[in-house]
Amino acid sequence: MKIISVFILLIYWSIMISAPVMGKNSIKNHNKDRKIVSNF
């Protein structure tokens, strides 16, 4: 039971750490798309 709870905590923390990074990447991609559209 203890091993399972530790495993769940590891998954939880990896999501919490990676979520903001993924969010920043998606925002950058949106800005690139907007620039491409505005050039046309």
C-alpha cells in the first residue's frame, strides 16, 4: 500500500511540474501562429 501511495505522489508531482512548462510551450506556439497569420 505504501509503495502505491508513493507512486501516485510521484505521478502527481510530475504532472504539477510539467503542466506549467506545457502551458508556456502552447502559449509560445499560439504567438508564432498569430505572427504568421498577421504577416499575410
